[in-house]
Amino acid sequence: MALQQVEDLRAEGDSLHQFLKTLEDRHWEMQTPFKDRTVNWVVQHLHDADRWTVHSVTDPDGFRAWMKDRSLVKDPEVLQGKELLQSWRDYFQDLCAALEAADPDTRAPWFGPDMGIRMMATARQMETWAHGQDVYDLLHVARTNTDRIQNICHIGVRTFGWTFVNRKLEVPNPIPYVRLESPSGLIWEWNEPSEHDYIQGAAVEFAHVVTQGRNIAEADLEVHGPSATAWMDIAQCFAGPPETPPATGLRGWI
């Protein structure tokens, strides 16, 4: 039976592909709100990370060796526009197939902590969704979200401690209670209920913050308590060195 997380990843990729197909040639060199990186850069970044994931899942030892010496794997040909879109799309299918074929109990290496296959699929969904938002924001197109965003919220909650450890900061206590409303109206909850340290609001807003697509000051979330406040100011659910959330006024046009 296919893992639900892989099915959600596939649906996320399908949705983004349908949107990117509507872009005109001129859009691909336009700068997105993500560090002024172009649409070409964003899609190439997704393409590269998908390749790295397949390498990690199918050849963990080779991936670890590559992490120490990046020359061990040849960089792909640089593509742009519609050619890049097709290449990303084709390889994305390979990514989903590799995740489906992997032992669900496998721990795959990554740039941060090793991850299980379910979390690896969710991490790819998270980045596909987050960088897809870069293009939606650039073109001021309203996005229709679904309840598969629960996976992104989950990885956001799971990386509470990582956010602080990654910055060499003490992890605050208690872990905040998180109560979110899904796009369909369901209520999702994480951690112990608390009236003193909590975050509540729309799941999509929370996902924007933990992926650093929005500054917390521009997100429609109720944040209460020192742990919750400290977390939302610097939340980071993706691997890599500490990143600073976007300044106000750069994102969140709707």
C-alpha cells in the first residue's frame, strides 16, 4: 500500500505543475519574493533537491560520501523555462516512485538529521508547496489549498526544537499547544492543551510562517506566551543553516 505522505507529495507536485504550465516565457526570469531568486532558480532548486532525495533514499552511503565531496556527482545540465519545467516534472515522478519503493522503516540521510521515508516525503511536499508559493506571490495569484497541508503543519510542529538548536539557542519550555483550522474546516491539534502558551488560527497561515513564506507580523495567527512567541519569530521547518524570516511588506499580499 502506498504511503499517504507520498500520495500527498504527488498531489502537491501535480498541483504546482498545473500552475507552472500557465506561465509565459517572460515570467521565468522574473524575481520572486524569495531573496529575489527567479522562477528559473526556484524550479531548479526543487529539481536539485528531488535529485538529492532520490540519491539519499536509493544510495544512503553514496549520499553521505557526496555530502563530504560534492564532486562525486555531476551537476545536471542547466535548463530554463519550459525545458526546465519538463525536466523537473519527469524527475519528480522518479522521486515519488523511489519513495514508494523504499522500506518505510528506512532512515535516510539528509542535510539536517536523518529522516524516515514518511518524513522525507513530507519534507519534499513542504518545499514543493513553499517554493510554489514564491511563484504564486510573484504573480499575485490566489492559491487554493487542501487538507494535505496538514503534513506541512506537522513538520512545522515537529521542528520546534530544531529551530532553536539550529541557532544554538536554548529550547524554551513548555512546548506550545498548537490548534489550527484546516482548509476544509477540521480542527487539528498538537501538544498538550494550554491557555498560557499556544498558537491558533488557520493552518495555511501557520504553514506560511514555519516555511518562512510570511513574517509572523503579517500572519493571521493568535500567538500567546513566551515559548510560542519566541518560536514564531524564528520558526524554520527546513534543514540547513539558520535563515531569517522575510521582512514585513515583502510577502503576504493577500
